[in-house]
Amino acid sequence: MSTEKPHLLIPRYHMEVVRKFWLAGSHGGGWATAAALLFLVVLNFLRRRIRRRSVIVGAPAVEAVEHTSTSSIANIVTEDDLRELISSLQGGPAKDREAWQDVISKRNNSISYQAWRHKNTVGPPRYLSVTTFERCSPEMLRDFYMDSEFRKEWDNTLSSQDQLQVDNYTGTEVGRTIKKFPFLTQREYVLAWRVWEGQDNTFYCFIKECEHPLAPHQKKYVRVSHLRSGWCIRKVPGTDACEIRVVHEEANGMNVEMAKLAFAKGIWNYVCKMDRALRQYSSSYPRNSCSVLTMHHLIKKVPPSLETSTMEEHPETSNVVSVNKQSKSGENPSKLIAKGILLVGTIVCLSQAGSSVGAQVAMACILKKLTNNNNSKNNRNLTGNKGKKY
């Protein structure tokens, strides 16, 4: 029985190479022995380099895993984050109505969307949203959300999205995303996330910002300094629909008021675009893309101590307005275009950090005046339309 240590064992074909060099050295001097040793040193170095590279980047995602919890990313996202996520998702307006402000509530034949903003006075805006997709399974919606390759096809806010590292033991992934911001510098997100599976085909994901050696800071991007986001996907009982409930906050360098306005004005169009992409995704499901296979391989079970049999019902939806039944202001199109140009110019001005305080206050007043004018006209229309039948 061999007494050699396992890590010193050399494959048979390597031993044959050494033997030939050694025999050659016995007849021609010590140069062959030295060459053989050098060959083994170089070979061992290359094998270690290839193994390390497969763990971090460049290899197929399902193979890019570590088998211990000693990696640098293992403890970025923890079960404590999952506990906090579940608590946040089960709260919201249903439990503390006074702390949340209505932002938007719309629906069409295939999707409904509601969003609320927390009335916190410090830090970035915190949003809670509930999106319900008709004719959709939780597994398909989960894969759609995690499919980075397909997202690049339909989400034109993305410039690039790359995986940096994964940890097989904890199921943590780290990636880098570059997003386009209209009229502004592109934003860079270096994020870590984990996905869990709960009871009854319920899925959770928690995402947070992090640092990584493969993503150094670059002057051409604005690095997002703070991001906390998470979601829960579950089937809507008694229907063929499923919902995703999202809690999200981020500090991306934008003016806070501008960020609130941009969200309120642009989110519904984005959600409708997402729904169209989901229907396209369903026509060729499952796709088995690299990012989805990685997620399937890394997904963990929700710990029994955190598991709940069912999520609480989402907040009331009495304010949902069909997108096809929105009130029309009847305003002259040319005036709408003019106001739209003024609104865009105002947003750009507010977004510039170098703008003077006076200029930003003036622009904020213009925004408020435009909003108040629109609200007052809508109110007059509603008053004047009382008693009319449609």
C-alpha cells in the first residue's frame, strides 16, 4: 500500500514523462531532470489557475461553484435578510396604512399593478408593489425574473449584465449590471443575491449591494451605493394567476423628488412591457438559459423556522383603475407636448448636482404647478361629468 500523501500523487501519464526525462538525464546530465521538475511546477500552476478561474468567472455557471462556505461572498446575504424580507412583505399598507402613500394602481386584461411609497423622512424612497400576472405559474415567473440572457432581449434599460462569482454552499450569486438612465450617467450595480423555495411553490429572493474585486470602481459610471430589494412569488389561490410582491429601495445618486416623479410616471409602461415579454417567454418555456440553470442549482429551502404556510392577502385593491377607463383631460395636444418638454427639462435640471439651490427650487415649483393644474382639471372633469352615462 502506497504511503505517499494524496496531494503528492502524480497522474500516470505525468510519471511517464518524468521517467523518460530521468532516463535521458542519466545519460546526458542533470539538465533533463531539471526540465522535468520545471514541467511539473508549470503544470501544477496552470491547473490551479484554471480551477480558480472556474470558480470566479468564465466557466459555465452550473460548474462555477464552491464546495465550502469559506468564500468571500458566503455571508453577504444571510437568513437574517430573508427573515427581514418576509416581515417587510407581510407588512405594508395592510398593517400600517398611515405609513404608506398610494403611488399607482392600474390594471388591464392580463396584468394588475399597485405600488405604495413609505413615508420615511430620511434615506432613499422605499417602495412596496404587488403585480399580478394572469395565466402564469410561479415557476415560470421565477425563471422569467432570473433569466439574465432573456432580459437583455427585452429590457432596453440594460447596457450589460454579467455574473462575477457564485457560492455553492450558501447559494449566493454576485453579478454586475450597467443600467441606462435617460439624460444621466449610466449606473453601475454590483449586487449579491440568494433565492429560496418555500411551501406551495412560493419563492423568495433578496438582493443587496456589495463590493467585488472583479468590479472595481470606474469613473464613467455612477456606482449605486445602497440597494435593498426582495420579492416573493406565489400562486393566487383559486385562479390561474400568480403575483410577485416586491419591496425595493436604492440610492442611485438621483435627486429624490425627481426619482419619485420618474417612478410614478414611468413604472406602468415598464410593467406593461414586462408583461409582453413574459407572454413571449411563455411561448418557448422552459428556455434553460445559463442563468436559470445556475439558479436552479443554487436555490435553497426556506428554513422551517421562517416558513409560513401562506402569505397574507395583499392590501385592498379597491382603487385599481382599468387602463382602458382612465379619465381624459381633453386638453389640446399641442399644450400637452409643450408641457411634456417643460417637464423633461425640469427633470434634467433637478438631476444635476451642480445646479444652484435657487434653480432647483424654481424647477420644483414648476413641477408642483404642473401637477396641481392637472389635478384641478381632472377634478373639474369629474364634477362636470356627474350624472352622465357612458
